[in-house]
Amino acid sequence: MTAEQKAYIAGFLDGDGCVMLQLVWRKDYVLGYQVRASVVFYQKTQHEHHLRWLKEQLGDGYIRKRGDGMSEYTIVGFAVVQRTLRLLLPHLRLKQKHAEIALRVIEKTPRQSGRASYTPRLLMELAEDVDRYFTLNYSKKRKNTAAVVRRFLQARQMVSP
Amino acid sequence: MTAEQKAYIAGFLDGDGCVMLQLVWRKDYVLGYQVRASVVFYQKTQHEHHLRWLKEQLGDGYIRKRGDGMSEYTIVGFAVVQRTLRLLLPHLRLKQKHAEIALRVIEKTPRQSGRASYTPRLLMELAEDVDRYFTLNYSKKRKNTAAVVRRFLQARQMVSP
């Protein structure tokens, strides 16, 4: 990709895309919750060709029709989101802070940091980072906050009250 | 502006901006209607700094708070829209066709083409171009179509039925 293509995609992401950090409930996880990072682009399904072009440039992710006339191109997972955000970061303006925080969170996760695995303590730290991220994001109601994760871990005596 | 800045702004316009051609009623105009070209960027007022940055890059236009929490940066007028679209055209993807049609319409207008002034015939030609533009734009209901302009001009015997 040329610098101009990266700049174009960064502009498009600033205008109509989304950098997301989420706390996701996983009933089969000992720690109950997982941190998910994603980059999402939206477009009317009739312009899905534009999402295919973006995917050709960025390489990762998948496109799905939502069924309401819109299509989504989603890049999900720490390694691929890290790669994508590092490419775009020098060109982002509106969502630069979001990308920086997402990258910082990703760098703390076990696989990306070279650590063995999640601990309750690390999950709480990441959950609090995600809360801070959403403060920046002016987000609507979220169900899974750091407080929810903490209550889950406390109930199982995995973190101290 | 660097090519990267132009590419970024083109990406942002593709994501969240608008290239507009409109037929505007002017009660004091002999021909009744005027063609208006504009480029508009939107942003929450709390992020108005981004619109100011765009305006610094592009030079023309003005920013206004809409009063509903949104701000708009509008570039309106043939000469400045022509200048803006020529800068961005090589980098646009989703709105490239819109920009091309808008440029073609602008090039036909009296001042930009070096012609003396509007004639009923030229206004009808431009009005039909604007209609074609809106077919491309998948636009909602428009009040002022070429048919409306034609009826106005016919009623005043400025074009033949």
C-alpha cells in the first residue's frame, strides 16, 4: 500500500468507520469475559464493492451483509487489528486517540506481550482500559463494564473485593 | 497540501461528506431557478476542530453550528467547489462520479465557461444534469426537478412546450 492509500483509508475510517474495544461475556471462560478489539467499516450493500476494495488493501477481516441494506467489513482479533491500526495510525486524525488506546490494550494482552496467559488481575486492568476507551468514545449504554467484570471475578474470589 | 493530505480528505469526504448539486428557487431571478453546487462536511460540534482543520487545508467555505449538536463545513459556489473537487478528484473513490458530474455542470455555467449569461435553454440543460446527478445519488424526494424548472419557463414562454 502506498502512503496515499493509507491516508485515504484513514480518512474514510475517520469519517465512517469504527475502532472498537469490547468486553465480551464467554460462558465457557474461567475468567468469564474476553476483551475484543475490532475495526469496522460500514457501507450500503449496493456499494459493497468499496468494502471489497478496502479488504484488498488491508488484507485481513471479512465482509458480511447485515440484511438491512447495509454491509460491514470487520477486522477482529488482536494481531490483525494491531497490524491495521499501525498502518493507519500516522494518518488518522479524529480516531487517532482511539487507535492509540486500542494498540496499548492489545500490547498488554498475553499473546501480543509474550506473557503466558490471562490472570484475573490482567483482565481487570484491561477492563479498566476499555472503560477509559469508552469515556473517550462518548459511548451509549454498555452492559459489560469493568465493574461488571470485577463483580464476576469477586464472586468467584478471583480478585479481592 | 501534500498528496497524502488530499487523499485523507478524499477518504473523509467519501465516508462522511457530501457533494451536492441543487436547483434553488430565486423569486427575484428572471429564470426562477439557480443551480447551486456545494461540498459539505459534517461533524459533531464537539469535534468542530476537525472541520476547522479541513477548512485550513482547503481554504474556502465556512463553518456553522446547526444547533442540534452538529456542525457543518460548507464550500458553496462554482469557482470554489470547482477548485476543491479538482484537488480531491484523483483520490476520490465512492464519490468520484458525483465529483465528475458536478465539475461538468460547473464547467457549463456562464462564468466558468466564459459565456455571457444564463439562457432558458442553458438552465434547462443544467437542470437535467442535476436530475441525472440525483439518479446517481439515490436521493430522497426533491422538490425542484428539471420538470419543475421546465414548467416555470414554459409558463413564462421562455422555452417551448
